[in-house]
Amino acid sequence: MRGQKQRKQFGKFLVNLTLLFIIIVWTVPTLGIFVSSFRNRTKIDTTGWWAVLPHREWQAVSELDPKSLDLDPDGIMEIEGISGTFDEFRTGVETPDGKRLTWLGNKRLGRIEVQEQVWAVDWDFSLDNYRQVLGGQDFEFKRPDGTVEVVPGDNMINAFLNSLAVAIPSTVIPILIAAFAAYAFAWMKFPGRRTLFILVVALLVVPLQIALVPILRDYKALNLNGTFLAIWLAHTGFGLALATYLLYNYISQLPRDILESAFIDGASHFTVFTQLVMPLSLPALASFAIFQFLWVWNDYLVALIFLGGNPEFELVTQRMAAIVGARGQDWHLLTAGAFVSMLLPLIVFFSLQRFFVRGLLAGSVKG
Amino acid sequence: MNLPGNEVRRQAPSGGMLNKIGHVLLAVVIPFVSFFILYLGFLFLRDSKASREVIVLVAIIWGVGGVGLLYWVFNWLVEKLPDPWKGRLLPFVFVGPAVAILSWYLAVPTLRTFYISLFDRNGPPADLNFIQQLLSGSFVGPANYIAVFTEDLMLQAFRNNLMWIVFGSTFSVIFGLLIAVLADRSSFEKLAKSLIFLPMAISFVGASIIWNFIYEYRPAGETQIGLLNSIVTSMGGTPQAWPQWVAVAPWNNLFLIVIVVWLQAGFAMVLFSAALKGIPEEMLEAGRIDGANEFQIFFRIMLPSIQGTLISVWTTIVIFTLKIFDVVWVMTGGQFGTHVIATQFYRQTFTNRNSGFGSAIAIILLVAVIPVMFYNLKQFREQEAF
């Protein structure tokens, strides 16, 4: 009996350990970006972000002057009982007692540093990167050798506002239109009801690539390219089938007698819809809203095609992709920018996770 | 909610000719004013030089309010009509916009894209009629489809997309299932699920930056700031620019596929977790009493009972990886042998401006999802709830 209990506990321990390992693997990528976004530009560029963890680091304890030791840099030198060439000392030679000798500078004017390994953490955090990625001006950096370098920042605030202007209507409009349609499919009788709903179901998985060329032609003809209306309508079109399908599933399940008693009281369809059905469907509306919002906020392709020509209307995802393309080595901008772009989705995600999961289970999966 | 009395009063014919004219006037004026306001909003958004904050605020109010206003106006108009007409038209006020938008954005484009795919790079000449278009030199028939299946880069894209579909969906499902099973038995289920799930909130562009940072490459001998190269060099290996590592092509695609597994495993986990919790405890208990070990319980009881979820998660991720675009486009731009169908579609349509070729690729994507479409329709017919 006791053996079995022990085995059970050991099993649970193994489960916890494996899961912990997977969680760490899953979280480390995001953590790396997050930590780096607070480190200064030179630090990101010269050390791995894991330097924020306690680690052993060489630190100078004293200095030797090669001249006073009377060394010949062109031959084999002997310093503090170890011998090596100039090149070896340049990269550092370790002594048996755990010290390291490193030659700094050139052969004639250099000096030798005696270093010891110490425990260190690299906790020099600031919000500078965020200021630079949002602020839009140029910034000066001092290099370790004293020279000054001017690095342009980036103007993500603008892109952030544009993303808001695209994402909020692109979330609300399809939900409104889909809710009206779902109500009609569920509670009204009209010719073609079944055929039209089959159309909705069939369109669930149609890839949006199919629409891009013809719609772009229409937009050119209507002179709509590069406007907010164009991209709202596009996102509405691509999200509507799923929204209608999901909301129909929910609205058609609402208790019949509540609606019927409202009709007997003389309420019109419009009143029943706005005063009764919408409030009752709030959970379903919320879970689809989260999906559509995340989908639109994170979208890159649709924005690239319908807003692509207009730099003034650039969205967060486009801005980030542009920085990756043009300044892929500017990790201080990329890390902070990536976090700016994730901020809103993460807030929505964590505050409304319950609805999000419910939406997933109801089948919020886009074609 | 309307009181019954309200209804009666509204329908009672009161007043004479003047009143009727008033109603008609109102029915003309109100929609006209609404459309005019909406049009002004559109002009303001298109041409205004106001500050970004103002434009964004106006855009949100105009967009959201405008749709609400349109529904209200049309409903108001229809409710003015005599009863039989009201009953006939009202459903179409409700369902009409959805059907119109779906037709414009998805249903009709399938036909239009197919038509365009039969023409050369400029598509059907706009100034000719249908018959003339078919007879013109721009009509190339199946030539684009032949090119799609013979061009080197397209063949590479098909091969890579197959890798995406096979490895992407398989690993997402395996990890999702593994995590769901482990989390169910662990002491920190909620935390674990939240953290695994978190990448779902991150955009592909954001995820590409995150993983670019992991793959960051510095020449051998320098300090590696990318995690992967740092691990590799500390174990004595040579650093690589992983997704660009052409020497191992096509396997360098796996470094991109990892990103999608990282994003999608959370999705699979949530669905599997809910399905696993739905298995009745007695069934598992019965298995244990019969002497089955945990592995037998997993493979003989759990897996068969969540088969439906398994299939739907799998198809979802397959469709998803079939259309994968952002990750590849941001990480490599399709270079180093990493093109997929959707990046080829973009390259042909927008970089090469060959709309005929691009449309043919889009049709291939559509054909690939048709089995799933039929499956959905079959499911819908079987429900018989409609």
C-alpha cells in the first residue's frame, strides 16, 4: 500500500517536472525579448540577455605595466609565472590560481590586466528603448571607445493609433452585421433562408487569398484604396461567415418563450433584437469579439494589400515588419517595438481569457 | 420594450392628406440626411489633415456608429410600410447586408479569380465585352495552371507547404495533447495552460521577431547573443544563421515551422483539455480496475473518446498551415528555399504584377480546402436543426 502511494507521488513529481520543462521552453522566447527590451543598446549587442541571471564574469583586479616587466612582445613572454605569445595574451591566459591575464591595447603602449572571476548580474534596466521606438527622434549613443553615434528612433505611436482605428471598427462592424443576420436566420421566416445559410457554412473555410485580386480591382475602380473604410470592409467580409455561423448557433438556442412573450406584447423585431437578443447574447458576442480583435490587430497580409501604398496609414504589424526588413540588427528597437505591438493583445487576452477559451470551444476557427 | 398601447396608436390612421405627405417627406429626408452625414465623415477621413488622434477617434465613431445608423434607418423605413410588405421586407433588412458583403468578398471572388486566372499577367482587358475578352490575345486558357505545376519555385513552394502541413500540424497536435494530459494531472494546471496559451495572442510578425532573436547569428568566435547559437557554441558546435542555412535545405524550413508549433500548440491544448475533461471518470476508473496502466488508458480509452476533437483540431491546423504567409514573409521573404504557396501568391500577384498567375495559385488554395468545405456542409445537413 505504501509502495503504491510512493509510486503515485513519484509519478506526480515526474508529471510536474516534465510540464515545468515544457513551460520554460515555451516561455523563454518571449522572456528573452521582454528582458532585452529594457537593456541598453550596447548591452543587447555585446552580451546575451541571460546575463541578467547570476553568472561568473571576469573582472579586473589590478594592472601591470609591460614596460616595467621588461617584456619582449614579439617573442615568448613570461608574466607571473606563465608564458605565452602576444596573441595568446591578447585573448587572455588563465593562471593556475584562477586568475586571467589579458593584454589590452597594442604591443608598444598596451597594459596587462589581471582579472578574477566573480559572480555578477547585469541589471542595468531602463525605458530608453521604448522612448526611442515611440518617440521618433534621433538618439545619440556613446560607444565604449568614446565616439558618439547617432541612431534614428522610430515612430510607433502613429502606427499604434492607426491599428486602433482599424481594429475597433473591424471588430464591431462584422459582429453587428452578423448578429442581425444570425437573428434573421434564427427567428424570421423568409424565402431562401436555408440556401443563404448553406452559403454561410460553405464560405467558412474559403481562403481569403481568393478575394484579394478582384477586391483590389473593385477598390481601384471605387477609389477606396488606402482608406480605413476599405480595410474595415475587407476584415468584415473575411470574418463575417464565421461570426454569423457562431452567433446563429448561440442566438437560435435562446429560450423561445422569452422572445414570444415579447412579440405578444407588441414588440417589433428591431426592439426584440436590440433590447433582448443582444444583451442575452453578450457572452457569445464577447468571445467572437476577442477573436476578431486579435485577428485584425495581428493581421499583416490584409493590411499590406489594402493599406500598403500609404505610409501614413501604416499599422503596427507593418511598421514592425518594416523595421525587421530595414534595420534587422537594431535589436533595441525590435525588442521594445515587439512588446508595444503585443501590449494590447496581451491585456485583452489575460483580462478576457475566460471568453476566449469559450469562443475556441464554440469553434472560433477562421478559414 | 413597447407597451401594447403604443402599437395600436401607431397603426391607427390619424390625420388626413397633410399627415401622409409629412410621413413621406420624413421618409425621404431622414435617410437622405443620414447618408449625407456618413458621406461627410468619409470625406473628412480621406482628406483631413487633422492630428492622428482626432482622425482615429472620428474613424472609430463614424465606422461603428455608421453601421448602426444604417440598420436603424432601413428598419425605420420598412416599419413605415403597410403590414404585408413589412413582413416580407424586414428579414432582408436584417440578413441583406451580411449576404451582400459575403457575396462581394468571398462568394463572387471565387468565380472572378477563376476567370482572371485564365488570362495573362494583366487579366481580362477591361474595355472589351465578355466574348471579346475570351477571343483576345490575353486569354491564355490553362497556361497559368501548367506554369503553376511546372515552375521551379512553385514546385519548391508545394514541397515546403507539404512540410508545413505535415510537421506543423503533427507537432502542434502532439504537443497540445501532451501538455493537456500533463496539465490535467499537475499541481499548477491553470498557470501552465495560461503560459502555453499566451503565444496565441502574439502576431506572426511579433513571433517572427521573437524567434529571429533566438536564431540571431554572429560569426564564430564572437559572443553569440542568440540563444540557440549560444547553446550550440557552448557545446562546441559552429554557429549558423538557422533559417538561412541552405546547406541543409529543405530542412531549414523546420526552423520556421517551429514558430507555428509554438503559436498553435496552445490552441490544440485548450480544445484537447476540454475534451479530456469530458470523458466520464467512471470509464477511466473501470480501466484502472481492470489493471490497465496509464499508457494503455491513454491510448485505448482517452484517444478514442476524443477522436472528434482530434480530427477537427488537425484539420484546422492543416488549413491554417496551408495558408501560412506572415512568418515566412517576415523571416526570410521566401529566400533560402523557404517559399510556400501563399508567399508565391503574393510574389506573383504584387511583386511580379502577374495577376493571371497569382489568381491560378489562389484557385489552387481554394481547391485544397474544398474537401473540408464539403465535410462542413455534410455535418450541417446531418444536424437537421435548421
